[in-house]
Amino acid sequence: MSGHEIYMREALALAAEAAAAGETPAGAVVVIGGEIAGRGRNSPRACLDPTAHAEILALRQAAAQVGNYRLEAATVYSTLEPCVMCAGALVAARVARLVFGGRDLRFGGVRSKFRLADSDLLNHRVEIVEGVLGAECVELLQRFFAARR
């Protein structure tokens, strides 16, 4: 199993926790120097906070742990392609790399609808790796929404 897969499995476990709590199943971890510095799972309903996406929560935790809002050595692993808000946060934090599982064809801010994280228009570009454990990430989302129909 590759390093990307190991960290994506951590993010998938967080996504499963979100699903069990009735939240859209997305999970994220921030890795710095081979260690997980931040974890997040979608929690906007529970937190009554529209910004409580998995990536935002993981970035907040990692920034608090390292004592800096800039996370220049970080890799963020997300089960779902980040939305525009989360993609903007990755750029603002100067994250080095984003690894994501499945595309978000409705709201994706990195590849599907917009290409914000590595846009030439911005002062920082995030390296993008997509499709890591993509089938598992998409299957979790499909099961979640199928159970609600």
C-alpha cells in the first residue's frame, strides 16, 4: 500500500464517521513530515457552521498544532474534490499538495467546475494528485445518498 493510500484510508474513516452522523461523507487529513497534523470530517449540520467542511476543520487543527496559518510543507488528503471555499483555503494556507479521491461533479473547485487550487491567476499553486482510492470514496458517497432516497 502506498503512502497516499495509507493517509487516504484515514480520511475515508473520517468520512464514514461523518456519514454515521448524518453528514455528507467527506473526510480529510493534513500530513506534515509524515505525521498527521490535522483531521476533519464534514460537520456543517452538527456545528451549525456552513464552513465546517472536512478540509477546513483539518486545516484549522493542523495550523493550531504547528502554530502557523501557513502550511507550506503540508499534503492534504481529501476523500472528495474540495469545493471552491476549501480550494481557496488550501491556497491561502500555501499547502504544497492536495491528494483527493473522487471528483465532485456538482461543486468541485479543483478540477470538475473550477481549477482554483492551481490557477495561474493566484500567487500560490497547489500540486494536485487525484483518484487515490477514488472508487472507494465515490462508493461511500453513493451509498450515503442512496440510503436517503
